[in-house]
Amino acid sequence: MKYKIIVILIFLSLIIPITVFSITGEEIIRKADAIQAFDTSEAYGEIRVKDRFGVKVSTFKSWTRGKYESLLEFTSLAERGQKILRTEDELYLFYPDAEELIRMQGSMLRQSMLGSDISYEDMTGGKDRVSQYDIVLEGEEKVNGIDCYVLTMTARVRTVPYPKEKVWIDKETFIVWKAEYYTKSGRLLKEMETLRVEEIGGRMIAMESRISDKMKTDTETIMVINNIKINIPLSVDFSLDDLSW
Amino acid sequence: MVKQIFSLLLILVSVPFLAAENNVSVDMELYDTVYRTRNSSFDIFWAYGITGNGVISFKSTGNKNVRADIVTDITFPDSSGIPVILLKKAYVKARFPSFRVTLGKTRLGWGEGFVFNSGDVIFGSTSPYVDLTGTEIRSETAWITSIKYPIGRFSFLEGIIKIPDPINSGFGEIADTSAGVRLYTKAGSIKIEAGYYIDGEDKTYDISSTATIENISIVAFHRPYISLQGNIGPDWYINSSAAIPTGESIYTELIVKDTFSISFGLFHMIEAGYNNSVTFRIETSVLPYLNWNEKNGNPGSYAILIYPEVSLNMGSAINLSIRSIISPLELSAQVTSGFSWNLFEGFNLISFATINGGDGNDTFSWNKSSWDPASDIIDGISVMTGIKYIY
């Protein structure tokens, strides 16, 4: 009798997670990635870098196509005309004063983008995380009163910016409300929080997010999208010609 | 001088009108500078003053298919104490469905390299005499007409016509015109750039460093080049070019050998503790047929020059760097250490110290054996501390 109870308990312990989480970690990440990927988008926004001396604001406009292609042009005074072109496997910079195209490879990708807490490598992280990470659904938690799935993701490939991530994903909208980025040894490097979302064209889109570097004190980067249009015809082709224009 | 003042007044008077339709920006750098120099009787003394420059840019806005920029650079003072006003850029570029046209004075970045770039056949980026305090070491501009034709998304063909610099030669003969074409493409993970440039400016070519003949008149040079860039852990790049005189000359082989150059470089970044990074860059310029042995009194004529750079980025705001141009065959060098701190938006505190080491007649020297008051300013050492502000 005693053995029967133990066997039943072991069986239940195996079954319960399956019945409680009727969705798998991979499916959650796939849905979270899907709501971030548009056929096309055109956006205007700003990056606010805050440190102990104040706030530095860089404004930009950006275009995206599919999962991997994006073009970002800075419009603020100090860096006006600087552009970043990302394709599936390449990242290019353009400096208008020097009329120079720079192809980012290797270690150059780890450089900070405009002194922010975002590196060029952060920009190259693909939006197809299911193929890049081992994903484990850890449980559920509330973030700012919103029910979220909690997942840990351990990188299977070396081409992603962080070896380990923990994410809190809205159970209803699949918005990522919070994310933590770790080293391989489990040291917390960065934290991202979504501060504001809006429904645009029937899709929930994160309009404001805060990225704080946990290894620094008194610094944070806030990314704001002031205006975004999705699934519209674009005038850019994500080419070197667009980059150097 | 009158022309320069008139140009400045014209620009300043135009500012309110231009500002209404343009993006106007000013990039100002001012430095407290102490340096070792000589007076008219060649006695060495220490000088102190404020130096700097302001770059005013008027960029067009509005039209998606037309872009224009006019940029003036006001430097104060030159050796005579008079501000120097330069028209750095003045161009309009227009984008058509299948090609792009640029007309005016602008920068052309052919080849790869931060200091040494044998692929830069237009401006010739192989000279050791550069200012290592700038964010951009080579920034020459030229009056050009350019047509760029995309071939797919990551390749293009560019053709240019360059007039001789009017400041030096005025509107010269059509035969003095220079022109070129380059192909920019990718093969696998390697970027390939190859081009040809015919340099039609009148030149008196000096090959005294390798031959007894001093000056040869050359009508024009053919200047082919190739440039490759890739990654093997560090990023790498290599460029090569040569100048071939047009027409037949008994000196052709000598000149080709004299001008054949290869430049190559490596760039790598490592993390130095969390949030700090160290970048390493080394570039080498080799002109293999120039002097491989030290010859007194031949500065700038050696076969090899090296540019090493180490830069420490502390967080995102503070940068410490050491840059140097080394002439290893004569053991002379210029070393520049730099510090910059981005405190506020567009505002940086900056400091540089430059020191030369070598014998009096080397490429770089602490005590120059010959001193030209018209062009020489710093003798051995200078220290600058100042502010850079973009508004």
C-alpha cells in the first residue's frame, strides 16, 4: 500500500506540470517573438541615457522588415545622420561626416551604442529565440499586478548576446514585462522592464522600456517609441544604398 | 584674406534664414595649450595660449531624395595668429530610382584604415605627419562629381570626377582633371573593394629618396588599388596601391616601385572587467622599395611605419587612449595620450599630451635640427586640455 502511494505521487509529480501549464515554454516564446515581428514597421523614438550627471537624449527613426532586417537613423544633434543597418548576419554603421561605411564584426559588436546600456550585440539578437535557447517554463508570477509566465532560457548557440535569460511574459498578450540577463555563471548583468504598452493595428506593442545595467550604479537607459506604424509599404530596402543615404 | 572675411560675413548673415529651413549645428573645441616652440631667433621657449576650432554645419531637411550640407571650419589661431576659415564641405546629392549623384565638396572614403590606408588613392593616407588628437585622423575633402550605382543590396559601383583643388591651382586645364571608379562588394564574409583612379593634377614627382634624380614632371598617374576586410577573431584589413605614370618614361619602373604601398591593420576589443573594455588597433604602412636602413636627413622616406593604439573605455563616458606613429628604422616616434569624459549631452572634457622622440633629423624628434618658422609650431611636446561641445 505504502509503495502504491509513492508510485502514485511520483506519477502525479510528473503529470501535474503538464496539466497546470497547458502551454509549453517554446510556445510562449514563439508567441512572444511573433508579436514583436512585423512584416514591416516605421517608428520614431528616443533613447534616454541617465547617469549621475543627468540625462542624455538621442532621438531616432527606424524601419524594420521581418525578423532580422532593421535600419536605424539617429536624428538628435550630436549624432545626426549616423545609421545602423542590421541584416540577418551583418551589422553596418554609417558615419556621415566621414562618408564611411563600417562593417561590424567580431568584438566590435560588443561596443556600447551611443554610450547607452545597449550594445550593438544586443541589436543583433534574433527574434527566433526558440532555435537559439533551451527554454524551461519555471512557473507563474505577477509583475505589476499582471499574471505572467516565468521562463528561463539557456543559450544553445554562441551568437546570442547573453548566455542566460529569465523572462516574465504576459499570459494574455505575450508581452515581455520583465527580463533579466545573466552571465553563464549566473551573474545578473542587465534588467529590462516594460513600462508602457499600446495597442497598434490590433497588436500590443511595448512603447517604453527601461534597461538598467546591474553592474553600474545610477545608470539606466530608457527606450521610448513615440510613434509607430506597422505593416505598411516602406521606401527603404535595407541596403547599403539606404544606409549611406 | 578679404575673401575669407567676406565668406564668413556671408555665412553669419545667412544664419537666421538658413536656420529656418535647415539643421544647424556647431561643433566647438577649445583647448588651453602649452607647448615647446622657438622664436624668430630659434631660441627654444614654452608658449601658452588657447587654441581651437568651430565647425558650423547647415544640413538640408525635408526632401527625402535630395540632401545638402555646407560646412565651414574656423580654426584659431594659425602660426600667424589669424583665424583660418575653410570651406570644409559644400555639396548637394540627389537620389534617383536607380542611381545617386553627388556634386560639390565632400569626403570620399575609399579603402580601409584609420591612419594608414593605401587604398585611399585620392588623398593618399600614407603620410606619417598626422594629428593624432582627432576622432577622425584623415578628413580631407575635395570638389567632386560622383555617381553611385547600386548592384544588389550590398554592392555598388561608384564613379567620380575630381577637379584640382581651386585654392591651389584655380580652374585649371581639363587635362588636369582626375577621375576614378570603384567596386564595393562582398565575397562570403570578406568585403572586397577594388578601384582605379587617374590622378591628373600636375605634379613634380620627387624620387630623391631612392635615386639621385630629384624632380620629374608627371602629367598623370594611373592609381589602381585593392582593399579587403574580414574577421578572424580580430577584424583585419589590407590595402594595396601603386602609382603608374601615364605615357612612356625611363623612370616608370622607379616610380612604380617608389609608390607601391601596402597597408594592413588589426582591430580587437576585449572586456576588462565588467563595463570596461580595451580596444587594440595596429596598422602598418609598408612601401617596400623605400629605405630599409636609416639615412640621416631623410625623414618620412622609410619603408615601414607603424601605428599602434590602445584605448580603455571606462563605462560609456570615459576614454583613455595612447596612440603613436612609430618609424622603427630610425627609432623615432610621436606618442599622443588622450583622455575624454562625456559629462553632459554633447559636452566632453578632453585632454591630450603629445611628445616626439628621436634624433634632430628623424621623422619625429625632440629637438628638430631644422626649424621653419612659417610651418613649424611645436618642438617636441605639447599639452592640451579643453572642452568639446556640440550644440
